[in-house]
Amino acid sequence: MISATHYLTLAAILFVIGTVGVITRRNVITMFMCVELMLNAVNLTFITFSHFFEPDRWPDLCFFRHDGGRGRGSCGSGADRRPFSPHRHS
Amino acid sequence: MTLIVCYGLATTAVTAALLVVLMSRAVYSALALIVCFGATAGLFFQLGAQFIAAVQVIVYAGAIMVLFLFVIMLLDPESEVFLPSRLKKVSGFALAFAVLFTLVLLQAADRWAAVQVLTGPIAGTERASWPGGEIETLAHSLFRDYLLPFEVTSILILVAVLGAVVLTRQNHEEE
């Protein structure tokens, strides 16, 4: 039987892997991807809580994470361009 | 059966997440991240959030990852080589595992405190069915109860787009 604890532990493990990536990786894009991992883990906890505690409601919060991910992705593509472009054109 | 699928998805997700962190090239990390998102989408599906699983696949494995791959292909981040200092690496792992230990400990404490709500059975059937369909219920709560936060996120995206434009233009002026 799979309980909420299993899902929450899995989410914690994924979150920690993402944290390790953000702290140890020195590549901006990889760091962003690790942030995505952390957001994904938090999403998993939201849906777990929604499933086990409020089964008749939708996990609305998850959609805000998707919106935020989109915005951060577009901003990240602009921000990533900064450190690299001068070297490429000089 | 459900148990096997769930454990398989969880193992896939954790392995792919580890690959994201450990792969030396950003392209491989992005591909592993797609696998991780796919496995997580399967878990969402199992938890009864079918629509969010679909959105996860469409938006994340589709749009966001294509964006990441574009950025990687266009900018070649491998040209920028940093070597993380040993101290930072060690402290990163130590901090992260401290966080993990705390989280697991908290959950164990919750269990020992006999919070039996947490250990309810999982079955897709026990979830109540929504009157008027899932998507309609979602639309009602998103556009009526949470209309203001939803609109605020659009401002967030606007700010992000403006930030991307500003950062890129500054760069061109410097050249």
C-alpha cells in the first residue's frame, strides 16, 4: 500500500537532489534545470496533499507553478545570454 | 500492479534526477530532466490529477524543455568552464543531506505520532467525482476563486519577458 509518506519522501529526495545541483553545479542553465527539479518536487507534494487531504478539490496551486516556470524560463534564456555573448563575438 | 508501477516511476524519477545533477554536459542533463518530468507526470496521473499530468507533459516536457535545448544549442554553455571549489561541493552535499535527513525525520515523527490520516490507501476510485466535469471545476476555481492570483502571474510573466529583453539589449549596447 502506498501512503502519502511514500510520495512525500520521494518529493523530499527529488527536492534534495535539485538542491545539490543548484549548489554544486556552476553552469547557469544546469542550475536552472535543478531549480525545475525542486519546483517539480514541490508540485508533487501539493498534489499528494490534495489527493490525501482534500480529495474533492483540485490542486489549484500547481497551475501557478506552471505559470512561474514559463516566466522564469523566458527570463532565464535572456539572462543566460549575458555572460556568454561577449566571448562569442570578440 | 499499482505498487509496481508506482515504484518503477519513483525509481525512474530519482535516477533521472541524479543524472541531471551528475551529467557533465548540459544537453544530457536536459534529456534526463525530460525523463524525470515524464515519470513525475505518471505519478500525478496515479494520484488522480490527470489534467495536471497532461499539462506537465505538454508544458514542461514540450515547451520548457525545448526552450532549454534551444538555449543550450545556441549559447554552448560548455564554453564556460567553471570548476566548483571543493569546499562548496562538500558544503553543498552536507547541507542537502541535512535537509533530507530533517525532512525524513519529520515524516517519521509524524508517523510515530500516529497521524494515521497520512497512511490512507491510495486508489484512483476513492476520489470524488466532480459535478460538471474536472476541467469545469478547475476553471471555476481558477477564474472565480483565484482570479486575482491568476492575473498576478500574468504580470510576473510580463516582468520576466521585459527582463529578458532588457538583459539582452544591455549586452548589445556594451558591444
